[in-house]
Amino acid sequence: MGSCRIKGRSRGPEPIMPRSPSLFFSTVFAMWGILSTAAEEVAPREMPPVLSRKVDFAKDVKPILARSCTKCHAEGKRKGGFNMDHIHSFVGGGDSGPAAVAGKSAESLLIQLLLSNDPDERMPVKGDPLSLGEVSILRTWIDQGMQWEKGFTFGRFRNAPVAPRQVELPSGPETNPVDRLLASYFREKKVSEIALVSDEVFARRVFLDTLGLLPTAAELKAFKADGRSDKRSRLVADLLADKEHYAEHWVSFWNDSLRNSYTRQYHGGGGKPITGWLKASLSENKPYDQFVRELISPVAGSDGFIKGVAWRGTV
């Protein structure tokens, strides 16, 4: 009985074999040939050596990049998240990481893609591949520190020659610069002087403007009872000093203006929320020029903005 069970367990489905041994071996050799051919096709080209001479970006490197890379990665285009309009975006790389590491050309992703024979990853995707001599130039440039021509960009934009200027305010008795601008406009348009609002209305307005909240009954009572002549400016300063609640309130408006959210379906190319950077910028009262600069020339935390913008046309 036991031997029957063992024998029964040892039996299984009959293996399916070609009836002809020659057909079987022909199939095996054919598959081996296909796999060998596929392996040869995806093997990268041989890594060329670096040059012994100093390479020049303008004469040696720029023509290669302009001819082979700009159609997909310059003038605002960011295929695969990679843009090379300027040195900062070039070094930053794309979705797969940094394009190149100074001094380590053989390990740099750019060189590996240029030498690849895999149609799914080789660069450039269309057109003739770079010659090994051209790859040697790029290798040498990377190993020599990736020096970029000062002020050069592959983009079409330029720095506007706008010199800083001193803004002159109209003269008048008003101490607040905004009031001086408004008073001048009112006089020009012959608008009668507008009376100041009551303490109660003023407090409600500044609370809503700064924190998005109404003052409590106790806060409103204390403000109305304050007899100091500068109590309004003091209240504004106190509310602005509440950085946490100020940032929480104003981040909503900036989220709308910058289209910053966790569900940006129309964005691509690596876009991600910048809420942390945005709240920190508001909390520290970052100057507007620095604020804008960090959006368009990203730092850690703000890089998700420009990568995620679906630009229309050339920017």
C-alpha cells in the first residue's frame, strides 16, 4: 500500500517534448541566438578616454550640446525633467537624478546614456549618436569641473537691463507711504477727504487681513480702551508678530496664486507641493525679490514649483 502511494506521488504529467529531436535542438539554438543578439544590441559602446588637453566650453562643448540636446532639453523644454538652459539646471539633472558629477565623468548619467545602445534609454533619442570623440570631449569637460561660459544660456530669454531706481513718494502730511499715495490721487481727482474708521471697524479689518480671524470681545474691548495715540500701528505690529497664524492665513492666498496643491493634475515633470517652503517664507517675512528668485531659480523646498509648471510655448 505504501509503495503504491509513493509510486502514485512520483507520477506527474508527461513532459511535452517535440516529437523530433532535431526540431527540439533547432528551437533551443534559435532561442539562444535571439537572446545573444538581444544582449549584444543593448550592450553599451566602449567608454572613450578623456583628453589630455584643456577643453573650452564655447568652442568644444557648446556646439555638441546645441546640436544633440537642445531639441528636448532647452528653451524651456524639460523632457524627462531635465533642462540645460543654464548650468544650475544642467547640474540639477532630471527625474533620474543629476546629469553629471564634476570629476566623475565615467559615473555620470549623461555619459552612460550617450554610450547606451538601448533604444529605450540612449541619448539623443533621435538622430545620430555622438561620436566617441565627442563623448571624450564631454568626459574631459566634466572631469575638469564643468566650467560654463559666464552669462551663457541655451534659452531664448535674456536679462532685462532694468537698473534699480529710487521710488519718490508724493509730499504730504501723511506718515504712511500708502496714505501719501492715496492722498495725492484723491487731490488730483478732487475726491473729498475720507474720514478715519472707528476703532472697532479698524480692529476687525486688521485682524481679518493679518490672521483671518475676528478679534475676541476681550481683545476688542482692550483696544478701544487703549488711550495711546499710536495704538493702531501697535496693533498691526503685534498681529504681524504672530508669525505662525499669519503664515497659516496667508498661505491660502499664495496657494491659489501659485496653483500649489497636492492634486495638481495638470502639472507634470516632477511638480510637487511647496507648502513647507511657502509657509517658512511667509513666517520669516522673506523679501519679495528673494521670494521670486527662489521660485524661478529653485532652492531646496521650492524646486517643485518650476518643475511642475506646464509651460505654454517658450518661456
